Amino acid sequence: MMEYKGYAGSVHYNDEDGILYGKVEYIRDLVSYEGQDAKSIRHAFEEAVDDYLDLHKKRETEPEQPFKGSFRGINRRGKEE
């Protein structure tokens, strides 16, 4: 997982095409990127995040913020964790 400006990005490898690819995680918008090696995938991820933020700035809208914090749930016995 990579991090940049508070956003997390995944990295996966496609053996058939010989490329690395990923997407910004923990937001509903789809922001994806790809590269040939570690340096290029990192650059593509940072560029994708910057483009995403620039797009929202131009539209005067708020970009989604990644999920942060803790999740409290109910355990199997019906009690709050």
C-alpha cells in the first residue's frame, strides 16, 4: 500500500500484460493508475491523486476523504465491541 496526501493506493501485478496497476482505496470514486516498475507506479499514483484533487478544485466540489477512524460493531453475542 502506498500513501500520498492522506490517500492510500493499492498495487497489483498483471503477469499477462507485465504491468503494475492500482487504485486509490477507501473512497467511492474510481481513481486508477498503472506503471511498468516501482518508480513509475509511485509516480502514476501521486499524479492520479493530484489530478483527482485538481478536478474537484476546478469543479468547486469537495473530494472524498479516505475512511479514517475506528469501526465499532456488534459481536456474535449481540454486544457492542
